[in-house]
Amino acid sequence: MSATTSRGSASPALRARAAAPGACATDLTRDLPLPITRTAAEGAAVVIHLATLGADGPTGGFFDDGGPVPW
């Protein structure tokens, strides 16, 4: 969706990015039978990073902590 949005935008200033924060230890995941140790703050870091990139930053991609996620 982010790739389609970035290509179809009438505004060259629009940047569309999708973020994967990963599984975070929150009230929603506390009862899962999996050891989830990532904090919500750690999960939010990738979202904050993408939201604060400049106009020359990447667009139309899917990103996690390591950068662009290849499809």
C-alpha cells in the first residue's frame, strides 16, 4: 500500500512509509504463550524514525529496525 500511495500521489512532498514495530510486551500480548521482551518504546522507535525523516527520505517502502524490508 505504501508503494502504491507514493506512486499515485499528486503531491511530490508526500512520503508513504509502512513500519513493522515487531511484537512488543504490552497488555495486548501479556497472555500470549511466547516470551516477548521488546518494549513498546523499542517498537515505537522505528515509527518515530520514519515519521521524522526529511522530505528527501525514502518513500513507498516497508521498514523495520534494520531498514527497508525486501519483499
